[in-house]
Amino acid sequence: MQALQLSNFGASNLLLVDNVLPEPQEHEVVVRLGAASLNPRDSQIIAGQFTNAVDFPLIPLSDGAGTVTAVGAAVTRFNVGDTVTTLFFPNWHSGEAFAGERAVSTGLEVPGAAREVGIFHEDTLARSAPHLSAAEAACYPCAGLTAWSALFDKSCITKGSWVLIQGTGGVATMGIQLAKAAGAKVIVISSSHDKLAKAQGLGADHLINYLENPDWGQQAFELSGHGVDAVLEIGGTATLENSLNAIRHGGHINIIGYMAGIEMGITVFPLIIKNANFHGIGTGNRDSYESLMSFVADHRLHPPIHQRFPLNKLQQALNTLDTDSPFGKVIIDIAAP
Ligand SMILES: NC(=O)c1ccc[n+]([C@@H]2O[C@H](COP(=O)([O-])OP(=O)(O)OC[C@H]3O[C@@H](n4cnc5c(N)ncnc54)[C@H](OP(=O)(O)O)[C@@H]3O)[C@@H](O)[C@H]2O)c1
């Protein structure tokens, strides 16, 4: 069985190696991984842009999905044959992370999903929605859960809520699907007319090209009548002011990404005047993930996939994520699809 190991920063330092696994201990589960998905963080970790604190060699990628092939004697959460995914924060199971539950993340402090087989403590995995392929299931641990936590745990959206979603990448496209399945009205902004048309195909109600409409926040406010209930804030510096213009009084801005800058150069007045709620989103916990999986199963959602690559082409896949501006997720097939 093979694994892709990073021996130093830089994608050219990824090498396929033999991955010999011990027998599973009492509470451990052996998983044959079928697919992984890529997130900007994976790319940044590999490039050395996320943190210097990497213990090489590292098996990268936070998000993987596969099938349980063996269980330790005391395992109660899974049986052989169950389909499962990794968790972004394997030790964060419920509530707020008061006791360092977020100190460990998959594909950084512990080995990630770029391998054919892994051994995991049973508490660090979750069941996939049964109708999903491995490639589809692998889309959810980071990007899917982030959209879910923002929309439902923090913004409490419901039927009739208005949601503004920035971009058409992994978080955004799953956000569109989740919000529409909940009965919300969705406004999507993108730099691309083609991708806006695809977003409409996912159910988006209103489409704005943010390059052609620099005051898209005001437009979103007007479309929704009295301001949107929730924003998935993907851009950062370049988008925050428009997001504040877009929300209703008491609306929710979910700070997720920094695609267009990491600084928050805003004054306090619009926040005070609008009674704005800002939420920093750091993916989410296992309870939320399990709620997400049952919602995905109930609504039979299939996440948009941009392109698929085999495990030994991870470098090309990272390049696609970084330069192609994908609509949806980039997938690594580990087992034959
Ligand atoms: N906080 C968390 O827990 C968490 C979890 C996952 C991801 N993230 C972060 O969230 C961001 C998105 O992640 P992803 O996986 O969805 O990445 P992705 O698939 O690469 O998508 C990036 C998206 O950003 C959009 N974008 C770039 N500049 C923009 C701007 N000025 N205004 C509006 N949209 C803009 C692009 O929109 P168009 O191409 O359509 O114009 C693109 O669709 C990244 O910064 C990532 O690091 C955070």
C-alpha cells in the first residue's frame, strides 16, 4: 500500500512511498481510502505558506473518504464495510473547542488522506451519507462543513432566509446547495459569467458579476428587500465592506476565507449601526458534521466536482486548484473510481 509523503516544502518534494501499517489497536479502524479532495489550505501547507511548524515527512490532505476494512476488538462506532470520511479536526467532537480540541488537524499535525490505507481511532472518523461516492464524500470534511457551520450553526438560516455567497469554489458551491435545500433565497457573486450560469444551475436565484458591479453589496441589499440574513465571506479585505452593505440589521457575516486579502480594514460604525454579527468560522465539530451528513442524505445532494486526478498527479491537481479557479471541488482518486 502506498502513501504520498512530503519530505520538505514544495510540491516537487511529494514522493510515493510504501506505507506499512500495523494491526489495528482496540479502538482503531482500518480504512481503504477511495478519494481525497483539495482545499487551499492543503496547497498552502505543501508550499510552506501556511505554517513553518511541519513535522516532515508529512502525509498531506485533510479530506478523505473510504471504506472500513477492519476494526479493533473494542470498536463500537463502525463495522467493516461502512463508508466514512476523515474529520478536519479529529478531536473536536461537540460544542466549543475550549480544551484544545482544535490543536490537531488532519493532514498537518496528524497524517492526512493522501494514502491508500490509514489507521484511525474510531472517534476521529464519521459516516458518509450513503448515496455519495468516495469522491463526493471527500468534498465535505472541510469545505462542506464550513458552509454548514456558517449557514446553520451560526446564521440559523431557514426557509425564506436570504443568503449571499461569494464565489463559486468548494465552500461556495456546497453553500449554494445547502442553502437552497433549506429553502433560502441565494445571491451568488462571481468574476465569471460562465460560473454564474453554473451557479444558477445549482439553484442560485440572483447572480452578480462582482468585477462588473463593484457595489454588489448594495445590489444584494436591494434584491433581498431589507438586506440579506447571512453572508459567506470568502474574499476578506476586498469584500468585507460590500458584505456589510449587503446585510440586514442583525444579519450575519461569516468570516471564512481570505482569497482577496487577510486584513479587516473596516471602521466600527457600520457594525454598530447594523447590529452586525461577525462569526469567525473554523470548519466545525463532529456533531455538526453528522448533522450535515444527514441533511445531505435527506436531500440527496451531490457536490459539484471540477476535475479529478490520480494520487500520483497531486502536483498537477494542486496547480489546477491554485490557477484554474475551479467551479466546485478538485478530487484526488486514490482507488480506481
Ligand atoms: N475558515 C474555514 O474553516 C475555511 C474552510 C475552507 C476554506 N476556507 C477558505 O475559504 C476560501 C475559499 O475556499 P474554497 O475551498 O472555496 O476555495 P476555492 O475552491 O479555491 O474557491 C475560491 C473562490 O474565491 C472566490 N473569490 C476570489 N476572490 C474573490 C473576490 N474578490 N470576491 C468574491 N469571491 C472571490 C472565487 O470566485 P470566482 O472564481 O467565482 O470569482 C473562487 O470561487 C479560501 O480562502 C480558504 O482558505 C476557510
